[in-house]
Amino acid sequence: MTSLDVKALNHKSLNQQIRTVENDVKLINVLGQRFIAAGASDKRLDIYGTPGNALGAYLNGAVINVHGNAQDAVGDTMNSGQINVFGNIGDAPGYAMRGGRIYVKGNAGYRAGIHMKAYKEHLPVLMIGGKAGSFLGEYQAGGVIIVLGLSDDEKDIVANFPCTGMHGGKMYLRSRCEGIHFPHQVTARLAQPEDLDEIREYIEEFADIFGYNATARIPINRCMLRIEPMLNSSE
């Protein structure tokens, strides 16, 4: 793995250096540079610091580990690959993502998973370990959003207006969601064993990445709601 100190680089110079390195890359002293690894397809990147907006935009197969927090629009329109954020994440992660996986250990801001969609064999997955802000899954058209609610604060697992305009895909919230209003075009019900089997692979991978015990720390059979449009034609 090649280590690059990028503190003094703008995003264009940083990405140029990433492209010239043939093997995996470790970026240190990242300070808000935008568009890191945009369109990357064949590398693993370990990022230390705080990447700016649109990290991994149009990602096409690369794996990115952020050892800290990330800002807005992570994985914007990504096609494949994986982004693992070991801290919190800003607004609109997974915006229009078409494939791949985004795993967030902490909390997410507003509009997580907005315009997510699925196409043929591509199924995007966004999993948030903590809690999510307002407009979760806004206009979701495909893919899977999972929020685990593992953070210790007293906030609801999701803030206002989840699933606004949702017309495809599925959402799982590990909560009874008492007092949370869902729009009329979606159904919310307790997940059944066959539903949980659909997401077990993602839960176990999330647990492996972030050091959880999947059965002891993330009991998915406890108050997991499944939300989807009444007429789900996205898959």
C-alpha cells in the first residue's frame, strides 16, 4: 500500500496522484478535498482525515474505508464497489446510487438514500449503524436502506418525513417507530423471518467491518420494521 500525505493538495492534484499509483492507497491528512476517488474502479483506499463532498462519486468497483467522518453526498451516483465510514456521515449519502454498498458506523444527516435505484443485477445497499435525519429514502426507487439505531442518544431512529415520494426498493428500521409518520403510499410492518433472511448478509458484513458481534450486538429479530411501497415494482 502506498501512503500519500495530501494535506497541501487540492482535489484535482489529489485524484491525479491516486490515478498514478498502481496499488492500494493510504491517504493521510485529508482536509475536506472533494470528489476523492471519483469513478475509481480498481483500488482500495484508506482515508485518514475528513474527506469533502462527493467522496466516491460514480464509484465503479473500488473499496474506500474512511477512518473518521465524511461530509455530504458520499457515493453520489455510484455504480459498484463499497464505502465504509467508521464515523458519522453528512447529508445525502447514496444520492442516486445504482449499485454497491455504503456502510456507516455512526449517524447520517438529511436525505440519506435519496433517489436510490436498482438496475438488473445491481442492487445498492445503504446501511446506517446509528440514526438518520429527515427525508430518509426520499424518492427511493430501488435498493435497500437499513438503519440499526445503535447510537445511545434518545432521538428517534429517523427524523421527519421518511419515505417521502418512495416508489420502489425496501427500507428496514430497527425500531417500533412509535410516533413516526409514514406517507400513505408505503406500508410498514414487522419484518418476518424471510424478510430478515434477505438482509442477514449485509448485517453480518457490517458487523465484521465495524467489530460488532452480529447476533449479540445487532439482534435483527427485535422490532425490525420493513417499509416498502404498496406496489413495489423496482425489483
